[in-house]
Amino acid sequence: MTVQRTAFDEVPSALVDSSGHRTILLDGAMATFLHQVGVPVGTVVERLNVERPEQVRHVHRAYIQAGSTLIQTNTFGANRSVLARSGLDVASVLEFNRSGAKLALEAAGEDAKVLGTVGPALSFASTHIETLSENQLRAVFREQMEALLGEPVFGLILETFAELETMLVALDVARSLTDKPVIANLSPDEVGVTRDGYPLAEALGHLHTAGAAAVGLNCKLGPNGILRSYEQMQRLPDILYTAVPNAGILQLEEGEYSYKGNASYFAATLAQMHRLGVQLLGGCCGTTPQHIAALRDVLKTECRDGGPVLPSVGAVSLAHETNSLVTVKNAADRTETPSGLLQRVQRETTVIVELDPPKTLQVHRFLHGAKALSAAGADYITLADNSLGSIRISNMAMAALLKQSGVEPLVHVTCRDRNLIGQQSHLMGLHALGVHHVLLVTGDPSRFGDLPGATSVYDVSSIELTKMVKRLNAGIGFSGVAMDPPANFVVGTSFNPHVRHLDKALERLRRKIEAGADFVMTQPIFEERLVERLALATKEYGVPVFVGVMPLVSWRNASFLHHEVPGIQIPEHVLNRMANCSPDRATDEGMAIAKATIDEIRDHFRGVYLVTPFLRYSLTVELTTYIKGQQA
């Protein structure tokens, strides 16, 4: 069998399969590693090429020792547009890029090849509001590329471009300057399509035609999202594909940002991409030499044995459906409503079901699901507020439609999207619509959502917002002006039991309750023993707790939730149950796990909070019926 020659045949590689196909390992994140060794978050890391070259050289060597044979210069944001935001002038462009290339080449020696790294001209945190003309873009790209190509780099890598059109401009500039290999990596906001609307297979085909030596995906979607993208994409045999995902999804825990997921999960997921024919593999944000070493070890086994690293799993179907009491001292007065959630949960098991508002203007399926859940006995339908920074129809609008349909909504309100003026206005609007049950949450940072350049407001924390909503209930506006009549909100707060320091999380929960929270909703729990621990930990708080349950639908779904979704942890024995289950039985197994968890919850709590996966409301309809049937 003749192996097709590629532009990367000069790159060293110990990963060659029995057919002679070569797999090339790129490196991982630069900034993540630098932060781990003490460089403060917020530092312009490209500046370190000049000010702390030994640290940058150390990172390069660590990746080479981990198995990387194609490394990148520390120059992702070293263009005049991005550097200007930090007050750096155009002279820094030449200095940072030339120094970055020299450092990488020194570190690589004969062990690896070096790619000059070029990021978007506006930085990945830009929005459509800030634009450059095509000529301005070309000038910015040319200036940086000429500086990098002034050193004997092996080629260029253009990465983290959300839009195909901008990438094509950068690629055209690169092709006008050099015949060296150029990798073009897009970073879309969603699986399957670029930000400017091109299907990924079509977009990567355009880049190949425009002269990219290899094309692919990096950064934002994470391991699972990039794997799904490749599975859904028709791949062509004459194109060399790349995959360079983040370590997972960014989470905020105890005031610190970190990536959910570990090196083993990262390596195993990329091994699945390797089986799909992706030959250039590496890591982006959150990855370290440990991730690359784990990937190297898995791929060595893969290339040697050709055997599966993970059990075969089917893709999640997205097809349409067919038809405890000690009062906390100094707590704000609890809200009293004649027929509200607080009274109901004292009498009987009460079910809240989460149903995400649509991402498009199609609302029929959402409303059909909400009505089906209500008919099954769901007491409230809860609506997230653009969770994970993902743009959806306003939950206020969807709540109004639910009220018109006779379904009672419980609306999430984040601190992220509105300043105090907008926040009080929003709450007053909800009240005017008859929406009185709210869950106050901090909100995931916008820079990791659909529009990374969008501003996160955070005028107040969720604790402070709780106090302010209680003031509205007392007839006092945020500014201190009297309100007549007063509001009548029932205020919920969130709790994540899957943290390193449960005692600190419980102390924060206590402060939320002292601020006036009337009830608690937890992240989904998948371990029956944790339910009992949670009951013991919260029994003195004196407010109802609604324990989260989310039915798993496949091994991949379970693995993704555990490794990539902030706030969710799934015990190993549950992951093993899903892994050992055939794809056609996976949903049934997930439902059995959910029902067992519900049984344990009902031994300790009267509140159950069901999370609907992928708008597959038939699953939460079945669970609601299960709960209400036991109560009858």
C-alpha cells in the first residue's frame, strides 16, 4: 500500500502505524503552563519572549519531552491590533515574534519542527462591533507573518479563527509570503458550523483549496465537541486534518478558573478522532505536557495494536421526539405565597423540571415539551438564563408563553448580563407577567460563550442580588426608593456539591440562605451516597432543597458531562455501567440510574429537580410520572 506524501513528512514522528501512516503530535497550551509556574493571569505572555525567555524555552522543552514533534511559537496574540490593547506599540510586533521564533527553534533543535503561530487580528475576544477592513486585516497579518518568517520556522499555524472569511484573508496573506506549510484551524462557536454560517466540511474544504497544508479545529468546542464535529463531517481522503481542543470546558470554582477534564479523558477522546483519520493532534487552552504525554502513550498503543482504546459508542440522537428544620439566624423573612412552591413542598414531593429555551426562533417543540411535562405532573418548568454563555430566546419571553399555556415557570436570573438598572427592570417585568419564582445565579462568564467579546457585568454577586430582591419584596427598590405595591418573589439559589472543599461551598450556601434564599436547587447528582451526605449537611438550613437528577443517554454523554461540564461529577461505577451497556440499551440504563437516585432522594428530601437532556422531554416526562406515581 502506497502512503500519500504530505507537507509534514520532514517532521519527526514515532507514531507510525502498520500501514505506514504517520501521526504527528503538536504541543499544548503555553499560557496555562506559564500560569502554573507562577506567571500571573492577565500577563501578556508574548512579552515573556523578551522579558523571561528562559521560562518560555522551558515550556517548549517540556512539550518536546512529552512527545511533541511540532511545536508552536509563543506568538498567538503578537499582532499590533491585540498588543495595542495592552498599550504596546508596533515595535513590539517585530520584537515579540522574532524572539518567540528564536526561542522555539533553540528549544526544538533536531527533536522537533517549529510553526509560527498567528491568531485572529482582533483577538478571539472580539465581537462583531469591532471590525477592521480587509486591507487593515491584511496589513496586520502580513506584519506578524513577515516577522515570524524572518526566522527559519518550518511553517505557520493560523488558529482560533471563528469565521471562515477572516481565516481565508489570513491564509491568502500567508500563501503570498511563503511556500512553507500552513495549518489553518477554525474555532467555531457550535458543532457543525462557523460563526459566519459555513458548514464545517465546506469551510475546511475551502481552506484546503486555498492552499492550507492541513486544516482542522481547535480550542473552544473542547474534546467532545470537536469529536462530534468530525463524526458529523464528510471527510475527504486527500485532506490532512487536525484536532487541537481545549482540555475541556472552563469552570469557576472557589474564585479560580480551571478546565474540567483530565489528561486520560483528553487522550482517549483524541484517540477516537485519530481513528476517524485525524493525523495532527495536540492541545489548546488548559492542556499541559501531561495531556500530550497521555496522548502519546495512547496513540503508541493505537499505532502498534490497531485496537480500540475505548468501547464503541453511538452518537447521541438529537432526533425530534414523538409523541430538616432549624432556622438560620438573621435570615431574611421567608416569602409566603398562598399556593406557591414553598407550601407545596411541605406537603408533597414537588418536581421542578428544567427545559432550556430554544437557540432558534422555533418555539413549538419547547412548548409541546413543557405542556407534556405539566400534564405528567411537573409542578414548575425552570428556564435557564443563557447558561454557559450560550445565546437562547429570552427566558422571560418563554416564561410568558408558558403562563399563557397554563404552565408555571421558574426563571433563572444571572448577575452576568444586566447592570443594576437592567436587573431591577427585568425583575419588575417578570413580576408584571406574573412570574414570581426565580433562581438567582452568578452566571457563566460570557468570554467562554457564543460571543467571547461580550461583557460580563457582575455588578453584584448572587448573594447581594438575593438581598436586593428581598428588598423588592419589602417594597424598596435597588436605589432605596419606595415601591408600592411590594414585589412577591420566591427566591431560589443554586448549590454545587461536586467541589474540592465541600465545607467552603456549604458556608457560601449558608450565606445565601442568610441573605434570604427561600429554597435551594443542586447540580445533578449521580451517586446515591452523596444524597445522604447532602441531607446531613443541609438539614440545619431550614429551607427546601431540590436535588438535581439528569438522565444519562449514552456512555459518551456521561463521559462528556463528567469530564467537560462544570459542576458535574459522575462516579466511576456509573461511568462503567454506561460504558458496558450496548448503545441501544444506554438510555434505559441511564433511566434506571436516574430512578434509583430519585428513590434515594425521596428518602431524604421532598424536592426533585429534573434536568432535560437535549430537549428529550420524553425522558423527564417518564421520570416525572415515576415520581408522581409513587406519591399517588
